[in-house]
Amino acid sequence: MKQTLTLILVLSGMGLMAQTMDFEEYDPVSTLVVPEHPVTKAKFPFIDVHSHQWNLTKERIHQLENEMDQLNMAIMVNLSGRGRGGSTSQEYMAGTIRRIAGEAPGRIATFTNVDFDGIGTDGWTEKAVRELEEDVKNGAVGLKIYKSLGLRITDSNGNIVAVDDRRIDPVWAKCGELGIPVLIHSADPKSFWDPHDASNERWLELKLRSGRKRSDTDPAPWEDIIAAQHRMFEKHPKTVFINAHMGWLANDLETLGKLLDRLPNVNVGIGAIIAELGRQPRFAKAFFEKYQDRILFAKDAYNPQEYYTYFRVLETEDEYFPYYKKYHAFWRMYGLGLSDEVLKKVYYENALRIIPGLDGSVVKQMNGI
């Protein structure tokens, strides 16, 4: 689909001239003059519960540690413990944890992953539970589930595996027994399932990233995937869950609040949805105040400079400032101006309570306690 904007320009002495440009080129600079308070370092030490790191060599660990210090990041939670896609060997993860302990103790925590290859064959469930137990013994402090569950993973018969598939129930239950949380990403923004037309506010993203487009048959309706996730939460009340990306309900906080009210074992991370919060500052601030014990700082894709927008949205009351990726959010951000009490909970207190395996002494040291 090709969409263009036609601009009429008045040129002195030359009359009118039509200029045509692609929509993605249109990026006007705001003329609004308002107080600005850019933030490049968080007000309090924070724990990022949603990062992805691979090939953590000694050199990379030290590089990350230096960058974390500059951001005031106390602890990074690496959700890709068993490598890209979560299907590498257990020894890969155990070796990485040992390396981190030697080079930067307490600074990078590790979540393990489930290898869904072979689900549906005899013994798969028992093997998955056994490997989970072994990974926790080796130092994993949580379990991360990728969005491929419910979207792409198929069983031995070639059928898409739903998030609430009974064959995975023992895994969720075991996490409850072990006292580790499950951070789970299901589906993607609802707009990816909507028609790719002029009414879709993710139009530009889908044009530039066409592989993100979904439909009710590719592989299933958005509502079905999300409902399966919620059924799974409800079925396992003794397991603590962190719903990644606010469960893709950051654009509908009233519905998200009802979910949290109904399921006390569910918490949310704010990774990759700061643009949703930044366009509704008053409503979002009220949500953070009401659910201040259930929200964790999260970023997802690691880029140090992108954290600045998160800090500015959470900490300041700035107005009308840009997001860092136009194709994610063409609108402007506004700061929530959260109180210190709420900021501390979102930045580190909730993570330390919900993920018991984190080293709280790192936060205390950076806090000067």
C-alpha cells in the first residue's frame, strides 16, 4: 500500500506548487516551546526485569556493567538464559552464570527458558520439569516464556500449542513450588491483527515490518491467545507471573486493572509500551498509584540511550516530547511525574520482592544504604 501526503507550498513570486512525499518521510519539527528536563540517569537505582543478552563474554559483561553504572541500573535480568530462542544447552546457561558471578557478581541475573521442541512426545513434560529444576539449581532465578508459545510452536502432530495447554501445566506448577516467577510474553499489539489500512495507528510499523502482520487465521485471533494466557494465570494461583508488555493492555488500563484485581498472582512489566503510557499521563499516573505494588520496570531491546525516554516519562512532568522510534509511536510523550514512593517500587522494590533470587545488596550499595 502506498500512501502520500500532498503539501501546498507558497513560494514568493512563484505562486503555488504541489510537493508529494511518502508518509514515512513526514516528520515535522515541533515549534512548541515548553520547559524540558531530559533525564539520562534514573533518580533511583533500578532493576530492568526484561533484557535479552547473548554471548556474554568477559569483555561484554564489563561493557554492560559500565553502561549500567552510567544509567544507575543496579541489576539487569537477562531473560535469554538458554540463548537466542531459549533452545541452547543447559551448560551454556550454567557457564554464563558462572562467568557473570566471577566478573560482575549480582549485576546480571538470569532467567531460564523452556525448550518446546518435542512437546507432545512421551516424556516431554517430565523432561521440561526436570530441566527447569536443574537450571534453578545452577542459578536461574526465573522462567521466561517467549511469544512463540501460542503463535508458532507446534506439537508432535503439527498443531499450534496454546498458552494454556495442559501439557505445560506441570511446568507452571513447578515454578510455584520453586518460588520463581514466570515472565511471559503472549501475542503482540492488537493492531497487528487489525486491517492494515488508514485507520490502523500501527500502519507505518506494519509497512516497514510486514512480517509482524497477523490475522485471525495466522495463527489465531488475538483475543483467543490473550484469553488462553489469562486462563493459565487463573489455573495456577500459587505461581507468580510477570505479564510482559503489560499484557498488551497498556492502551486499555481499565481492562488491565480489572485483570489485576481478579488475579493477585499477576504483575506487569512496562517493556516496550512506554509510548502508550506517555500519551495518557493523568490516567497512567492514577493507574501506577493504584497498582504501585504490581508494576516492574522493564525495557526489552537493550539500547542505553532509549532508557532516557523511560526515565523522562516516569520521573518528569515534561510535555510533548518525542518517542525514539517514529514507527512505534508517531505521537508525542508527556511525563507522569511519579512520586518517589511509587518510583522506588517500580524501579527496584517490586522486583526484589517478586524475584527473590536477586541480590538486593547491589541496590543498597548504589542507594548509599
